[in-house]
Amino acid sequence: MISKSGRYGGTYAHKDIAFKFASWISVEFELYIVKEFQRLKAEEQKALGWSAKRELSKINYRIHTDAIKQNLIPIEVTKAQASIIYANEADVLNVAMFGLTAKQWRDTNIGLKGNIRDYASINELICLSNMESLNAVLIERGVPQSERLIKLNQIAIHQMSVLENEGNKRNLLK
């Protein structure tokens, strides 16, 4: 147990001691403390899952954007024009994976904040990360966008069938 005086002081105890103290006060109070602790731990796990999903979505992003920069963006374009090319390529992945562009998703999900990838499952994000790397290779090989879209869609379908397979119990962050 730790006791501190002063403006930000207080008495702090290990959770097991706090639970025992709560049970000494009353069973109802102990139940309240246990439920509140469980709620806080669930929120913490939810926040960690969101953070892991965001990190996963960044894995191959730089590889993808670098391939776009080196192979698809002419030297003479403005930053605004370049951003359109980057967004267009991101939409190639969105269409291959989800069947719609970011704008189409926003238009059909007006009440939701964020973007399509914020609502993707871990398996979808794994597949998207793989597709970013594969699309970078296809861009570097000079494959036209229409052909890349078809190939990436086929890859997405195959990878999702493997990742979503009921026999596959290795989904660590689902």
C-alpha cells in the first residue's frame, strides 16, 4: 500500500487488496468495484485492438506510396495533382478488397466517422497490407491499372478465403 499526502495525494493499493477491502465494506460495493474494473479492462483492450489495427494498416503503406511516387507521378505535377494519383491508387485497393471506393463508402455510411479501413476486420487489414506490397510490384512492372485491379481482386478473394477459413484458428487479434 502507498499513501501520499498533498494536492495529488491519495491511498493506493494493489488491486487484490482493494478488492478485499471492498468486500470488507460490503458485498454490493465489492461487486461494484469488480464490475467497474472489468469495464475499464475491456475499454483498455478495445483501445489496444484499435491501435494494433492502425499499425497493421501502415505496414506496407510506404512501399506502396514509394512505388506510386517513382512510377506513376510525373515530375511536373502539383501536390494537389499528386494527391489525386495517390488517392486513386488507394481506391484501386479499396475496390479490389471491398468493392467500392472511399467516396462511395462515405456516401453510404454518412453517420460513421473515419474511413473504410477504420471499420475493416483484422483479416481485411492483413489482406490490404499484402495487396499494398503486391500492387507496388505490379506498378513497378508497368502493369496497367485495370489489369492490376482484376489481379488484386482475385488475390483478395483468395487471401480472405484462407484467412476466414473456419479451420484456421490462428486469428490472434480478432
